[in-house]
Amino acid sequence: MKTILCYGDSNTYGYNPVNGMRFPEDVRWTGVLARKLGNDYRVIEEGCNGRTTIFDDPLEGWKNGLTYLRACLNSHKPIDIVILMLGSNDLKVNFHASARQIAEGAGELVKIIKEFTEEKQGFIPKIILVSPPEIGEGIRTSPFYGSFTEDAIKRSKEFPECYGKVADELGCIFFNAAEHIEPSKEDSLHLTPDTHEKLAEELYKVMKAL
């Protein structure tokens, strides 16, 4: 059995943009992917609302993806594949981060994954670096407006180029989520059941190609 670690933010957690609750397991893209892959794979969900790549939230510093990563890798080892999808929360106003800086932050997580797993489990898993979906054009009417502004739309559109470069430099498999999915109309940030299904389908294709 192969173990897949899905390390991400609220779109890996399964945040429902309609009511702020959590989608059921069989709706979340991680659950859909597990169903498609079958019993030969174990899909581990490690999604956290508000998680960043390497930035400390001034109010909720524990959402820094860097600080929890090593413990997470150690808890679930041996890990065969890591799907890393972080960066959307780094677009918040208070971080003042460019798309390039955010992608480089994701790259730092990739480096830790490689170094830590080589030491602790004796081999490096395949790493799928996901460039997150774009911020929706309706962000001004989103409940999250203020934390995110219209400038986040522009920077999110720069993600694929920046993440692609990082993936090439670090020898990862690159996946551009924005080619396949977009956020909900409700809040311009989170996925709908349909887009969870679509994301799982496209990642499934990547997995089968491995």
C-alpha cells in the first residue's frame, strides 16, 4: 500500500463556502481521490484553514505550514507521495508577499520534505507541487474581503509561472490547479463540490502517470 500525504489549507480541509462548515469526506477532493485510487493507496488529509507556506499569522501563528511540517512527515512515515497545495493564504494583505516570494516559500517546504524524509524514512517521496487556484474576480463581495483585496487576484494569476520555476529547480512534479478549477462565486476563495471532484480527477490522472 502506498501512502499519499495531502498537505494544504482550507481547500484541502474542505471548507464549504456556503455555510463555513466542512464538506463530507466523500465530497472533499482528498476523499474523491482516495475512492478513485482504491485500496492500494492510503490518502492522508492534512488540511488546515488559513495555513500559509512559511509566514506567521500575527494572530494564529500555529497556522504556519513550516512549523508543523516535520512533525507531520514523521507521524505518517513512510510516505510515498506528497501533494503540496499552499500559497493562497500568503496572498493576505498583512503578508505583503509577491507571487515569487510565495512560490519560494512553497519551495522551502519542498526542501524540508526531501531532506527530512531522506533522513527519517530512507527515501524521498515523489512530490507534486500544486500551484493553487486563482482568487476569484468577486473578492470585493467576499466575506474575506479585507484580508484579501483585488491585488490578490493579480498575484494569484502569477502563481503558475512562479510555482513552475520552483518545481523545475527542485525536481518536483508541477500541477497547475488554475487550468482546471476556479473558486466559488460565494466567496471567491473556496471550492465547490464540483470543483473538488474536478481537482481529484485531474490529480488522479497525474497519479496514474506515476
